Amino acid sequence: MRHFLSLIVLAILISCQKKAEEKSCPIEQKKESKFKMYEMSEMSLLMEQMFADNMRLKTRIMSGEAVGKFPEHFNKIHQAQMTDPGENDDFFQEQADAYLTAQHLIYDDSAQAKKHFNAGVDACIQCHEAKCTGPIDRIKKLYIP
């Protein structure tokens, strides 16, 4: 009986020691996380800038203010690096041309600025329907009613 009791006590001590070892070094047990900070592509940054510029332009058009000058940085749309370089294909280039044409018309034919502005928004949406659907709801906020 004494030996049996000793075995039980020994088993409990060994069990407690293993649990204590497991708890004492939680850092070693944690798996290293592969957290990586998201970096926007050159194209994403350009599109963010174009969105901001167009929100300001929308306000000017709606209030009847002068539209100003065409933002030359919009022309970078053809060569800006994309997250997936394979997305910069003929379709994208055609949509970029349609967008730039509409944008230029806003500044060249300011009497029809609203019409040309909304055509530019249409070009954005048509491209994003085929390429990157995520920002479509945000882009639709650009429309001038």
C-alpha cells in the first residue's frame, strides 16, 4: 500500500512538473506570426489620389466653380506598377484611355463638365467590373446626380 501511495504521489509530481514546464515558457511555444505590412502598389496610390482629386472636382462642378487644369499625374495610369503586373493588359489600357479622354473633356468642354465627369466614372466602373471589383461602391459615390 505504501508503494502504491508513493507511485501516485510520484505520478502527480511528474504531471505537475510537465505542466509547470509548459506554462513557464510560453514564448517558445508560440508560433511565429508571418505578419506583413500591406504596401500599396504605385497604381493603388495613383487611384487613391485620382479619387481624392475627383471628389474635389465633383464639388467644384456641382457648385458651378471653375474646374481648373487637368491634373497631369493622371497620365501615369498607363505605366504605374500594379499589384499584379499581369492586370496591365490591353483591356486595362483601353479603359485607361477612355477614362483619360473623359477627364480631358471635363477641362476642354467645361460647359458639359458633369456629362464628361460621369463618363469618366463610368470608365472606372467598367474597368473595375472586369479587374478589381472591390472599390466599385466607393467609385459610384463620385457620380454627379
